[in-house]
Amino acid sequence: MSQRRIWDISQTLRPDLPVWPGDTAFGFERTWRMEDGSPVNVARMTMSTHSGTHADAPLHYAADGSDAGDMDLSPYLGECLVVDARGVSNAIDIGDLPHIDSADRVLFRTWDTFPHGTWRSDWLPIAPETVEWLALQGVRLIGTDAPSVDPEESKTMAAHLAVLEHDLRILEGLVLDDVPEGRYELTALPLKIAGGDAGLCRAILRELP
């Protein structure tokens, strides 16, 4: 039996990782060094809970929402549909979606090339009406290669609130450059952080059998 292909759709955490303006920069420092006589190398990291590829916990947009240490993992595991939304203007609307047939998870590719080296504010958000429509189709998780499902300047967080209303889950900061539109098996487990408003993920897609 041939091995199923795997796509790593995670960002690489590193000191020059672009982060949301004003948020904590990613820091990495080696604290124990083998070259200094230590039997092992050990490092410490400082970061935002929203660094790189991550899963928003409901606590991020609801004061009484569950935290990253208490989230059900089932939405982050299973078959998903990758939708190529490049060429869409302003926001992803219902009319921009292909027919979705029993898709529990939908991931949107919006960048031609993921901006690994630069923070860009001109990403494609998801209209709150689209979130509501997806929920009515049975979708449990929405993912995007953008930093957020809402625009950077949003104060109402309308898409996040639609996610909250329908008890969906969100993945943000995915890297989908090399992933053709279609169906895959998703694994994207958020770190189990007590009190966390998000959990960093090592997200992968695997070819369906």
C-alpha cells in the first residue's frame, strides 16, 4: 500500500515571524548549550498565543468562552474541503462558495503566495453571513490562510461573533500555497493551554485513501 501524501500547512515559528501589530514578537533564546558544557541543548520561547498557525479558543472572543485547555478536539480532526478563494474581492461571500456537500471543515486559500516575511493587512476576510451559511450546511470548523476571519480594522468582530453563535471553531494563519482545491484529511491539534485564548497548531493535510 502506497503512503498517503502529507502537506504541512503550518507556519515556521522563528524570531522574524510577522505578528499582529502591537502583539508579542516571537522570541527564541538558547539557555543551555552543549558547546558551553551542558549535556543537552535547551531553549526558551516568548510568543503570543496567536503566533503563526493557531486555533482560536472561544475565550478569544467571548469572556465566558472555553479556553484552549478545554476545547473538544474532534472539530480539528477529519475530512475537510480546501476552497481556492483567490480572485474574490472584499470578503468571501456565500456566492463565492462552490457547492458544499457534507463538508464538516472548510479551509480557504486566499493568498497567491503566503507572506512569510512581511505582515500584510490586506487579507481577505469572511463575511459573517457566509459563516452563518456554512454553519447551516453542517460545517464545524472554518480555516483560513489569513491572520483573521475579520478585517484587521474591525471593532465589531462580526465574523467571530457568527462563529460564536453557531459554536464553530477557527483555524488561522494556514499555509495553503501548494495545496490544490479539493478534499483532504485534516489534523490540526491546538496546544492544551489552561486559560489560553488560542492554541498554536502543527497543522497537516493528508491525502484521502
